[in-house]
Amino acid sequence: MAEVITMPKLSDTMTVGTLVKWLKKEGDAVKFGDLLAEIETDKATMEFESFGNGVILKIYAPAGSQIAIGAPLLAVGAAGETAPDAPAPATPAAEKTAPAPTAPQPPPPSTTAVPAVVAPAPAPVAVVVAPATAPSMALAKEGNRIKISPLAKKLAAEKSLDPAFIQGSGPGGRIVRLDVIAADAAGTAKIGSAKPASTPASGGRAASFFSGPIQEERTVPVSNMRGVIAKRLIESKITAPHFYLEIEIDAEPLATLRAQLNAGLEKSGVKVSVNDLILKASAEALRKVPEVNASWEGTQTRYFAAAHVSFAVALPDGLITPVIRDAHEKSVFQISTEAKALGKLARDKKLKPDQFTGGTFCVSNLGMMGIPKFYPIINTPNAAILGVGTSIIKPVVKNGQIVVGSTMTLTLSCDHRVVDGAVAAQFLNALKQLLESPALLLV
């Protein structure tokens, strides 16, 4: 009997998944463990495996569509068997017609003292595309700017096509995906062809370095990841009463130790970052002040026996926090190796759920971007998050003398339901002691 396979829940916060691409097609035979598709959740892109044997009778959801948990993906059964009926397939996320507008629904009753007011997300702009006609030199230009959709621009780059030679059929002459496909088939827009004469900017003025719009005006549907981030941050700010502390540390000992380690271990391929040392120091500071290694659970506070330290990794459409489990039991070098591996998986969207869930404390570092200090929002249910700023060269007082020194500001955002000011201050002072005497991290 044919079986309809539905969208599984691949992460704890997932409500919908984006079907990135199918790895099999209708009529293909599959067996247990075969990879069927790649599905993007709110956290990562994951491979979806077959849990049985048979033939793919029907695929209900096209690539690029967003599918709710429990909605049908495909039917698998015996060869020649009729696929069961299923609801209409989801509309592809790219270049789709916008749904009819509906009245915004009131939010559900809030369980907190302050109600959350969230504006409904705007519907994506309707784009109706038609196959491009024979290529001509009528360009989709606005001043000196070529009007092209992000998807068409990416496709043109993949096919080595010059958008200047592609005629747009979209609104206002905008180049869309089908225009790129037609130009590729015609072979008239390859990079390296003679460029058409550029047209002067409006008013006869020569285009200057600062002319033109800042970017193409557009609306972009909210991704799964961005939507979950927005929801989690609103919940954190509304439910967790934040307070903030900061402390300035002498950054020279940390920089000196790091330079010595990397110089001595260069032939071994080991390269320790400042962030690796801070992750280790955070775990040891949690050992000294364990009250910070906790979370609020409504009727009780949970205190954790292990320091599972997560760290923020920036992605094009948001961020994710991979977790170094049992960081208090690992050496700086183990943490460094694991952090690099997890960071790469995060940027490739290949993290597994157990690699980004279960953290008990979080570190967010913007020092490498030149930010002197900032106050991050708590990654609930954690009770605190550490913000790491950049090292700053400035005059400091040492041994009664004003000399040139290097300092770093650390900030701690705390959930006041769990952590009081005195406890947070003890944690920052313990962290300061460890980072100003970093040899202790190697013991």
C-alpha cells in the first residue's frame, strides 16, 4: 500500500520547512537510508532520508516551496501502484503570485504582563513572468543601473551571462529568471561580448561615484531562520527582565599568550583565536560562579552541572549558536578545533539539531568587526550572554605611570529573574582574573 511521507519536524523551533531541492524524482526506486531531498529549517539545511523501500509514485511539493510540518511531500509504494490524492502542493517560494490579502488576525492572549504587538509580515510582491522574446539591445536600465531580480542576477552569474545584453520582461523592464534562461538558450549574452554604449545619467550629467539608488527597492519574504530569530528575540525582551554590566580588562596578557601559542604550534597547524580563549575562560568562570549557569523555568530555576558554552555565528540571513558541550572539561586546543569545525558547519547550514541546542551560556563576539562594546539580547532560556568587544590601544596607568596599553570591554546581559547584580559582578570579575592571567586556562 502506498505511503504518503509528510514534512517532519527537524528542529525544536521548526514550524515550516523550505524544500531546497529533490535528490530523487518520480519513478525512482528508493531504499532505506537513501537521501530524498534537502530541507532548510529555521536553523540549517538538512538531508532527508527514506525510511522504507519502494518507488516514488508522486512528488506533491515542488523544489523551492515552503511546507508546514505534517504536509505531504511525496508518496512511496510498489511499482505501478496509484498514488493517493493529497492537498494541492505548496506554491514555490521564488517568483510566485502573491496571495489575496487577508485581514490581520489578532494575536493570542498574552500570558505576560506586557502584551506583545507584532505587525503582520507583508505579502511578497506578485511577479508574473513571461518568456523573453528575441534578444535585443533594449536594456532594462534605470539611468546607468540594470534592473534585475536577485534570483535572475545569481542565475546570470552561474551561466556567465552579461545582464547588459538581456532584455527584461518583468515590471518596468526588469530582468527575471525566464529572461536569463531565454538569453542563455539564444547564446547572445555571454560575458566578453561587445558592450553597448552607455547612456548618460538623467539631465545629461555624467554619472558620478555617488549617483544612483542605494539598492534595488524590493520586498523579500521572511526566511524560516529570520522568522524564528524575530520571535525568539521578542520573547526574550518581553519575558526576561534584562540588566547589563560591563568590565574593562587588560588585553595585553591574552594577546601575548595567543601569539606565543600560535608561534610555538605553527608547524602543528594549530591556531588559537581570542574567541577560543574567551570560550574556555567563560566555562571556567562558570565553575567559579555557577549561579550564572542556570535558566528560569517558571516555577523553578534549573542550575546546570556542566558548562555547555555556545557562540554566535553570523549567517547571511541571521545567526546561529553552535554549542561546545562540556567546555569546562576541554582544553583550549580542543575548544579551538571544535569551534572551527562547528563554525564551518554553521556557515554551510549543515549543523545537526544536537549541535545548536542545549547551550547553558552564550558568547557573542563583535570584536573582530571593530565594535568596542555592545549589549546582546539573552539567548533564552540561558540566564546570561557575554558580549565581547575589540581590543583598543589607549593610555593606561600601570605601576603609577601612564603608558600605552591595550584594553577590552566585556558586557554581560543578565536575566534578573535568575541572576542578581552581585552574582553577575562576581562572574565578570572571575572572568577578568582568568583573561588577565591566561596561563591559568592551560592548566
